[in-house]
Amino acid sequence: MAIVNITCQNDADFYRQFAYQTLDGAPIDLTGSTMRMGIRRHAADATEEILLTTENGGLAIVDGPNGKFTVRITQDQLVRLALGAYEHSLIRIIGSMQLRIWSGSLVNNAGASR
């Protein structure tokens, strides 16, 4: 499983495109999938600070056959999120099956233009 660590500043949206692929670079088809990414201060915490999904627009599959998707955390979400370190995981949902794509940390830093 991949580890993806994200650092962002709360004066701008965080927006990145990713390609889901095998270790040798072959794309993994995301057609028919949905995705969910929960962000919590600690993974064991009951409270989810931010939830990104394909349904709420925080995650978007932009080229399913080639495994390309985007992650977007808005500046409004980041400015309301307390500064510091969080844990997150990205889950691919296919029917009733849930597969972890990655886990990692997210660090929310103060941005000077907020």
C-alpha cells in the first residue's frame, strides 16, 4: 500500500491530480468506482474533520480507464481546519468491496494570504 503525505497551506485550495497504477506503471482502471478520503486528527478518533468523496466533489475520477483522479480540499475547508498534523486514507469502493489505495499524513500550515 502506498503512503501519501500531503502538506498544504490554508490560504489556497489544495488541488492535485494522481494516477492509480501498478508498481510497474500500468494504469488501474477506476471505471465504475467511487472514492472516499477521511481526514482525522488521529486515525482512532471518532470525529472526521474533513470527508472528501466522489459524491461531494472532493475527489473526482477524471480518466477512469487510465486511473486518473483529483483530490481537492478547498481553502474554506482548510481555513476552518485547525493547524497541525492529521491522518488520512483513500478508499476505492467497487460495489460492496472497499480497497485502500493509500494512507498518510496531512499537515495544514498557516498561509500568509488567508
